[in-house]
Amino acid sequence: MPSHVQQIDIGLHEADNYKEVAAGTRRIIVILPHSFTMVHVEILPDSQGLHAERVKIVTNISSPAGVGPLKELEGHIAAGAIHDSAERCDPPKCQEETRVAVQDDLYDWIIDGDGALEHPKKIKWVTGPAGCGKTAIMGSLAGRCAANGVLGATFFFDSWSASIGRRRKTTFVTTIARQLVEHRDDLKDAISNAIEKNPSVFEKNLHVQLEILVLAPLREVALQPDRPRLRGAIIIDGVDECEAEQYHIHDGSRANPPPARTNQQDQLEILQVLQAASLDPSFPFRILIASRPERVFRNFFDPQNTPTPFAHKLDLHEDYNADDDITLFFEVQFNRLRRQYNFPPSWPPPGTIQALVKNASGQFIYAATVIRLLETVHQEPPEALLKAILATGATLKTTSRPLEQLDALYSHILKSSPNPPLSVRWIRGINALNLTFMILPYASNVNLLFQTDPESNETEHLLGNLHSLIRIPPPRDQAMTKYSFYHKSLFDFLQDPTRCGNQQKLYVEENEIDVFIWDRFVQACMRGCHTQFSFPDNFLKFLACVPDAVNKGLAIPCSKAHLTPASAAWWVSLAIAHKESNTIWWIFRGAHISVRAVLNPFQSMD
């Protein structure tokens, strides 16, 4: 190996998202997307003259002494994706006595299948549009299966999760394998032995991981006589929320980089892995896959496109009339509100529940949003709010578009803000910061960043009427709690110009959100370099990372706010003090690549 390449082996704790290592007289921050027990890196001096090093992650190396195979497996799972995890402490769930028929039909299929003994169909697709209750049904069903001893494993993808393991495919098979360990000692031993014989399994693709960690151990235990038969369900929810894992850098530094992977490619890979499992005779479980009816799923489960016999799909919107369940939901919730506000027995007026059920068009999210709007502290009393909701629905023409009433409800709520366009920028900016998992977008930090006056009450002014859409932490908790949102359908609405544009005037282009965050970042830096103003330490650490949340190539050219030399120097000092040299490195690297792109044509003419 060349003498100018420095090798370093470092150990990482599961909770770390970066590790500082020594490199001569400088410090290198190694940022990793996943949990590693040990990692081998190479640090190379930059060949283009920048005063920074390039860090190359080469491979995982063997575990330190004393770490067993199952402990190694534990470090490569997404614990938050399991149905009863701490991360899912308050998951969507079906109200008692609702969605009973759907849950019963799915449970019966898990226990009895479809009656085909010779060639059982082991995969069933549960689908429906956003807001129809898929995750609530899968969560409730998982709890029922667990209580009755027929739950194999679960994985709940979530594109909003701060845990990257719930947003990508990387830990999918390992998380399933970790749950199978709990079923029988012989299966536990078989999986442990498989890891010991194949220590590099965690770096393999999903199909290889499935064979080594799941199928081969299941075949091994299937050969053992006089053992109880494994059975039950593998429940996978939200596969349509899986984001693509990228294996190559796409930053303009290569003339012809490999194409970036798409979300659909990784989602299809997960489906193919589950299909391979279902076709193995030793695989004893039935697989439930819940997702929206996106194209990759429609094509995969189309009988004309695959020879694999799937069980008949279950479409929550077409196969079940949710009106009775939504009616029951409204009756229970209105009874509760009537007691809470001491309303007379005649409230709500006759016909109200029927009108709301019709407006819901089978979307539970509509019903849940109406109730949250009525029960949150608001300037208007619940009676007036209810009248306004009914009036909004009555003005719409009857169409075949089931989300029209939900769109109208979202528009009505957002327009109750004194400045709806700015509120939308706040909402989408908060979401962008939340998805940048390496930073700490606690509510107090977001407030300081976005408010034009740090000492104003702009947050309450803009978001005070939007509690039915946003979980706003109480003031005492905002220093350690993030803003969160009740349902992803809000962003489906806000990101679709055909739904929130036109007359609603609530649509904001993606690059405008980057510009908004960048403008507020520049504003904060301008304040920070003035000694008469002092930011809290927690906010300074957050501010050091904010550029990571922005597409700087889009934001900076379009922004009218520019860092002064003094404010730029202040932020660089801040980033160095908070060990954010990775962020600085990427900013300077981007500038370097841009300059080289301009100079290279001229150099070729020499």
C-alpha cells in the first residue's frame, strides 16, 4: 500500500452517528449511515490541493473479542421497525370495534390460508390510498398475532423516522432474522452458527442475507423430528416508504457516474426477497405486505406479470365499506367531546355524522383530523368549527376524487393561520430538518432558526391554529422534543400542485423550501457574529449542522441573503468548535468541483 495512505481501525458504539479519529495533527470526522461494531477506513491526502482529507470506508472487519454472533446481529437491525418497539410507543391503531371484519379476514388467512394444501399462496398484498388505515390495521393485527403466538416477525417502514434503518432496506433481513431467534432455541443456534460461519454476511445483498440468515436455518430446523411446527405471519408495512440506498456519490465529480438508484428499485428488491422466501418449501410463514397502490406494487402483484401464485389482494378502499366503522368512530368521539365540553345531548345536530362520513369517502385520516381540530385549543368554539367544516364540504361538487374532501379540510385548517404561505414554508422546512437525521431539530432550535425576531412569538402566531396537523410540544419540553406531524397525507397534499395549488395557493416549490431554510440560516449567522446577541449552546450545535439539510446548489444561487465575511467566519469557527468538519469539507469540496468544472476546458486548450 502507498506510504501516503493512512489506515485506521475504529470502534463505534451503536448510538454514535460519527466518530472522531486522529490523522496527524488534524481531526477527521467519519460519518456513518448505519451502526457498525468495527469499521476499517483509509484516509487519503486530497490530490486536488484542498486542505482536507478524503475518508474512504473500506469494509467491516471482524468483531472484537467477546462479541458473539447474536450480539453482532443486534448491531445490524432496525429495532424501531418492530411492531412493539419503543419508537412505536404511540402507533396508529384501530379504535375498539372498528375494522373488525378486515382484521378477522386477515387473521383467518394467516391461520388457515386460502385452502390450497398442495401449493399454498404465502403472500398477500394489503393496499389502499393514504389515510385509509393500513398501518393501524397492520399494527393491531400484529398485536393480535403476538398475543396468540402466531407472529413470526414484523417490519414497519417509516419515511419520517429519525432511524435510517426504518427508511431503507439495509437492515430489513437482519431485523427479520433477529426476531426469528426468539421462537425456538434450535433456530436461535442455527442463526448464530450461520453468522459465525459467514462473518461478512452483513455486507451482502438482501438475497444472500435471506439465504444465510433465514432460509438455511429454517431448513436445518425443519429436519429435526418431534419439534413444534413454526407457523404464523411475517407482517411488513409501508414498503412504499422505503428510500433508495445509494452506493455511489453523485456530486458532479465524475464525468459518467452510475445512475442513482430509485426508491422503486429498492422497493422491488424487498418484494423479490419476500417472494423468494415464500417459494422455499421450508419457509413456514405467511407474509402480509401493506403499501399504497404505487406502480411498482401493482406491476409486481399483477398475475399476468409473475408466475408466482399470490393470495387475492385486499384493497381497503374497494373491498370494504369503511362507512360503518367511520360512523362508529365519530359516535364514540362525539360522545367524548360532548362530555368534555358539557354540550347538550342534541349536539352534534342531526345529520352531522352522516354528512361527515360521506365527506370522509372511506378515509379514516379525514375523520381523525376533524376530531383533532375540534378538540384542540382554538380561537373558535367547537360548535363554530364544526359548522365551518360542514359548510366547506357542502360547497364541493360531487366527484369521483375521494381525497377532495380531505384536501378541502387541510386547506381550511391551513388558511386559519394568519399567514398561510409562510406557515406552509415552516411546515415543510420543519419536515426537511426532521429528515436530516444527523442534526437535532428540536422545537426550540427550529423556532430560533425560523423566527425573524428571536424574541418574538412568531411560532405561536403562525402555528397556533394548526395543532390538528402538527404535534407542537408544550413550551417546557421544546428544548428536547421535535415537532412532528400526524399523517403523511398532509405532505402528499402540500407537494401536489394539482391539490393545493390553483385556488388554494398553498403550493411551494421544493427549491423554495431550500431557499427559505438557507435565508433563515444566513439570518441566524448574521445575528451570531454580533457579540451583543447570545444563542444557547444547544442551538449553536444545531446551527453548525443546518447546511446539511439544504440543497446548497439550488438554495445559494436563488437566495437574496448572503453571508458577510464576518458571518461566514463566525459560522466556520462554530462548525469547527462543534466538530462539524464534515460539513465544512463538503461545502469547500462543492466549491472546488465547481471551479474545476470551469477551469478544465481552458486547461485542455493548452
